[in-house]
Amino acid sequence: MKRIKIAIIAMAAVLIAALGIYFAATLYNNNKIRKAEEEAEKLVMFSFNADDTDSLEINGEFGDYRIIYNNGWVLEDSDEEFELNTSAVAAMIVTMSDLKAEKILESDEASEKFGFDDPIRITISSEGNEHTLLVGNNTATHEYIYMMKENDSNVYLVPRTTGMVFLMDKFSLMSTYIADFTSSEVNAFCLWSGDEKDENILFRMSAKDDGSWQMTAPYEDDSVYNTDIDTFINDVIRDQVSYFVDENLQESDYSKYGFDNPVNVFEISSDDKQVKVIFGNDTENSNSMYALIANTGQVAVVEKENISLLRYSTFDMINPEIYSESISNVTSVEVTMPENKASLEIEASNKKYKCNNTEIDSADEKAVSAFTDFYNSFNNAYLSSTEKNAEPDGKAVVTIEYTLINNIVSIIEYVPVSQNAEDGYYAIKNDKYTGYTVSKDVIENIISSYEKLEGYLK
């Protein structure tokens, strides 16, 4: 019995010792965790609600800027004229609202050694509280940036990948968008190939009161593809510069970047503003070129492949068909060819068609197909090239005169560019030269389609 009691006592002693070790270890770990949390807490420079920010001030060697939120971020009381890079502003606010350092240094040389004798000062107001960050130099290895908080003697090491968002100069605050518009507000735009001469206009487009678009130059045309124009606008408003290199450029200095003899000029406008961009010389890298925001004199470098507007031509803006009318809207067509003339009478609703007073048998599928093929040969004729400066003065080889159900008459004429058919034909619509030509294939297709139809008229 005595031995049993001794064993029980020994086991109790072991248990008590184990519990003591457990509680001691737990206490140690808790202290360790608490200490780690306290150390981590020391590294937190700022913690506030970014969504409640109402102002941002930047002061430094590059200038002083105050930015406020007023249905969007805007410069307040600034003599500077530039669109604000709101993405950069938002990035600064979000980063600073939850800013943590990796290390804290203790030094009496903060101002001189770490760049705080003339730091970038960033002050954010959020929920009525002001938070001020001082941004100093990079470390020797450029791995960190020295930073401080106002009224705090600590020097914080913030990773450069995080802190570079605060390295703001004037160019960093400028919007990188070439045309800072929303798609819905754009109501006109124009692109020149070369300088701003009428003969260099690739297209000038303007919105009508009903929201549709029309081309006003190089010739007037309402038959444009609104969806393609919408695509163009959405592309343009996303085009961005890579970086800025100069500002307040005067016209006398345009030759420095090639703006005196531009590659392209682009202009876009809304009811409230207009922006003109001039594209000049290539940089030392042939993949990039200089661009001037003419309104503000800012000179930027753009990557050519990233500027979508430079890839568009006149044919991307218009209906490439010289004239196309649904057969259901037509009552008659007169087609004059070199050796033949076709007079078409059309009652599409009743599927009745005549050519030269001969009715097409509606039961004869091949005859009906030959009639519609002939109609489509001239109705779906496509423009092929631009000849804006030409002055057609010859006699039309082919003339098509449409009469619509509303009695409107439209006349299309094709005049040879030269005696060589390979040069194509000028396209003239309603006595006005369009500025474009069609290939010889258009004329050949009209003639051959009529010859096929003739076989069903005998």
C-alpha cells in the first residue's frame, strides 16, 4: 500500500511539473506573440479609411499642388493647366492609407543623411484628420526609400516597390490619356495625314442631333457605320502616352520634335473642351515617337503600337460601298454601259422584276438570280483607293440612276482615271466627286452580270 501511495505522489509531482512547464511555455509564447505584434505595430506608419479622403496636398522641389475631391479629383487653385492623372492620385491615397515599413532606424542625422532636409511632403485629409508623410532619399541599394511621419523622430525603411508611388513630380501628376473624354461626350473628331490642310484630311466626323454620325470631309456622307465610329472613339479615349519630356512648348520650337512637319494631327472635341494632338518625329527608338498636346504645350513620348488612332484610315470611318440601296426601296434603275443600257423596273413587295420591258419569270430561279446578281453588281460596288486631289473631267463609262419609292433620285457615275483601265475609275455621286476610285473589276462585274442576264431576256 505504501508503495502505491508513493507512486501516486510521484505521478502527481510529474503532472504538476508538466502543467508548470505547459503554462510557462504558453506564457512565453504569448509574450513572444505580443512582442511580435507590438513590433509589427511599430512598423505601421498610417492606417485610415482611403474612401473618406477629401484632399491631398503635395509639396516638394517640383511644385506645390492641392487636390480635392469634387465629383472626382481636381486641382484646386492651380495656375497650371493640365489634365490630372486621377489613377496616380488614387494610388497614393490607397497606398498611404495602409502604409507599413519593413524596418525602423534610429539616427540623429535624419535630415542630412536621409534626405529630410528637403523632402517630398504628402498630406492627406481623411475623416477630419490630417496625415503627413515625408519622403526622403533612396537607400544606397535602391531597395528602400527613407520615410518619416510628421512629429515622429523615427526613420522608416519602406520598400521601393511600395514607396515609388509617392515620388511625384509634375509630369507624374499629368493624365497620360491622349484624349481624356468619356465616349458619350465626344461629338466631333478629325484626323489629318500630315499637317492641317484640307487635302490631308483622312476623315472629319461630327455627331448629328439624333446621335448618329456623318462624315463632313473629305466629302459629305451620312452612310457611315456608327458602330465602327463608336469602336474608334472607345479606342482613342484609352490611348495613353508613355511619359512626358517637356512642357509649355512654343510653336517656334516645334522643329525640335518634328511638330512643324507632323506625321499626323488629331483633334477631338465635346461641348465643353477640345484637344489637339500633333505627332512628330520618331525618338531614338523607332518604335516610339513624340506627341504634343497642343492645348497645354506638353510633349510626350508614345509607343506607336499603343496608339490605336494611327491605325485608322478613311475606309474605317465610312461605308465602303459607293452607294447601296435595299431593292425593296427602289422602283427603277437605269444602267448605262459602254454598249448597252438596262432599264430595270422593280416591285420587290410583289417579287416582280422587269429589264428593258421584259418581265423576269418569278418561277425561274436562275432568271431571278441573274437579275439580283446584276442589281448587286452595281449596288454593292466598293471604293478601292483615295484620289482626293483629282479633278475628273472625262465622260462616264457607266452611269447608274436610282429612283426610290419616295421619288428621290440618286445618280452614280464612273469616269476613267486614265486611258489605262488598270488605273480604275473615279466615283461620282450626284454630280459630286467623292474623292475615291473603284477598281476596273467593278466595271467588268457590272458588264458581265448584265450579259448573263441578257440570256434570260430573249
